Amino acid sequence: MPERSRPSIVSPPALAFAWVVVCLALIYVPDLGRGFVKDDFRWIVTSRLQGLADLQRVFVETPMGFYRPLVAISFGVSHSWFGLNPFPYGLTNLLLVVAIAASIVMLVRALGLSAGVGVFAAALWAFNFHGINMAILWISGRTSLLATLFAVWAACAFATSRFLLTGVFVLLSLLSKEEPIMLPIVLAGWAAIDGMTRGGPPAGVFKSVVRSTWPSFIAVAAYFLLRAQSPAFTPDTAPDVYRLTSTVISSNVIQYVDRSLTFAAGILLLAGVLLVRRRFPVDAVERRTILKGCLWLTLGFALTIMLPVRSSLYVCFPSIGTALIGAAIASAEWRAIPRQRQAIAIALVIPLLLLPAYRARNTRLKNEALLSARVLRQLVDVASRGQVDRVVVYDHASERPSLADAFADALPIAFELVLGRQPAPSIALEPAVPDTARTRSDSDRTIDMALSRGTLVRF
């Protein structure tokens, strides 16, 4: 009697997701965690946890100006476990990206689409050229990653009618970053879309929306109550670059549409041209998913679209909406593809074909981290020789990267952190080498150093 074939333990979508993780590792592991950059140093210095008092402190103090206590706790845990080794910090960010990708698969399934389509949606988000590389390679980018992770978990809980848990995750998302402030309204819109699809009187739809979203709105109220106990930035006290203004909306819209939609649109268009051989009608589930994705994408930019400062990190959270839109369109396209195995093969090979482009885009952030680590090693070496009271470091604006790119104004904090002893020599960062040589007296224990070809030289 012939043996029965055993069912596969690992499903094709699971294998496809594993391939996504492998490709992410190929793209980012060689370049991540090369050094700390800019705000990384302040997060570490201000977030060190030595007891329960410090856990309470991060909820009432905002040395960074922003109210992001969960980010502070994450940096405190990283410092307790890894010290000042930057690689595990960067690896943590990569693992957060993988966790978000896995959560996108769960969300797409909860919305009624297939697991395979969910993996495709996760790939659209994770392989976006904008936002993800900065969130991984710049360790402070975990602000956006934590906020996005909890927001997707909130959406998963909402889609499975666990509304109290939804409120918990909404609060956790807001305690990581301010961007998801409109998430309860997004979820209310989702409930309204579902209610109108099922039919029934408007009053019934309204009651359904209120019943499903009140924990999320309570979470926002709790967030503002906690935030009010701290000196965090407000719209009136924020620096100019973080002050909301309508004058930048038009220019920001163009930039963020490009950064959040171009990659996904290109992939879907490529699939439509190469693989789809007939019209593909969109069914009711796909139509609802597109509407929900559009709502998430639009309201996800509600705050950042009005900020004068522009960052690709601001794309991470809204692009979940792009992933949902892409999932619905891909689901419809899939039914119209006659050679589906060929389509799978093409999808699997695309990340490898784009690998050189991803690695090239990593270069700037990697080089900033390498410069930061190199400069700090040199400064610590100078200080360890003794007889030094002050170090003056001169930047060179034409260098790429420059010291301003690597440290902004955090060089003194970075130096004290890495030196790890008190008292430490004072350190000053000047924007350029003076035109005339500065003379020092014999009793002046000051060392002058300048950036030249990616390293510090004495003069």
C-alpha cells in the first residue's frame, strides 16, 4: 500500500515571509549598528534605568522635549543589556521592522484577505525605499517603529472585535510618538465603513462606531492627561521646526505622496503590465480594505504634513495604509494572473535585484555612524593621555559626512558618555577652522583638532 504524503508543516505564506526576513537581513545587517548618531546619545544619557524611580521619571520628565516614555524605556533596557555596543541597538530596530511586517500579515488576514496577500502587503511596507532604512540604521528611528508596531496591533485587535485591547495599544502607540493621534478616528472610520456595508439605519451605524471605538478615545484622553504632567512640547512651546503651520502643506503633500506611494504603485503597475492578462474586478472585501487603507494613509499624515521639518521617518506609520491598499489591489490582480507560479518567482527575486540600490541608499547613514564612532575613539584616546583640559574640534562643511551630520550639537554629550569618567575634559565643536592659526600659551592645556578626510587631525 503506498504511503500517504504528509502535509507540509510550513505553509507557502510562511516560507514567503521567511524570505522577506532573509532579504531584509541581506539589505541591513551589514550596515546597521556601526555607531551612535545625533539624538542617540541623548536618548541613552537621559534614559538609563537603575530602579523603579527611573521608570516613573520617564513619564514625568522630557529631557528630549518630546513625550515618548516608551522609547525612553526601550533605550534604558538596551543600555542595561548592551552598554554602548551599537550593534544590538541596531539589531533591535531591525527586529521591530520584522515584528511590524508580521503584524501587517495578521492585520490583512483579520480584514478578510489571504495570508499570501498579507505577506505581499508586509513586503510593500518593509521594502519601501523611504523611511525603513532610516528607522533601522539610525537607532533613534525606533520612535517611529514602536509607534507603528503598537498602532498595527491596535488595528489587529480592532478588526477582531477586541476593543478594550485596542484602547491599550492605542495608548502604547501614543506613548511612543505623537503621530498616531488620529488613530481612533481612523478606527471609527473603519467601523463606519463596515456598518454601512452591512446596511441598517444610520443610528445603528453610529451606535456601532461608538461601541467599538470608545476605548480608543479614552486612551487618547489618558495620553493627554499623562502628557500634561510633563513639560513636553506643546504647539505653542515647540521649536520653530516642530511648530504646526499650514504654509508647508502643499510642498509636504508632494514629498510624502512620493515617499509613501511610489514604491508600492510601481510594483503593482509592474505586476499589472507583465502578469495580468484580463480585467480584475475588486470584490467587496477588497473595496473595504482600500477605503480603510486610504483613511489610514491620509490621517496618518495629519500632524507631520504641517511640520516645517521633513523626514522619511514620518512615512513609516502612514504607509501601513499604503500596504493595505496594495494588499487589496494585489488580491484582485492575483485572480487575473494566469501563470501564478511565474508571478511568485518574480516577486521573490525582485528584492535581490534591488539589493544594490538598497545598499547604496544605506551608505549615507552608515558613514555618519562610522564617522561618529571613529571621532569618539580618537577623542577618548586624546583624553586618556592626560594633561588635557579642553578639546576644540573644528568641522569641515565640505566633508561628507561632516561632524554636524554625525553629531548635530550632541558631541559634548557623546564624548562624556563614551569617556565614562568624571571630570572629563570639556569639548567644543566649531563650525570651521579659523582663517588664522590660534596660538596657545604653554599653560593652556587645550588641544585643537579638525576634521579632514573622515578623521580628526591635530593642528
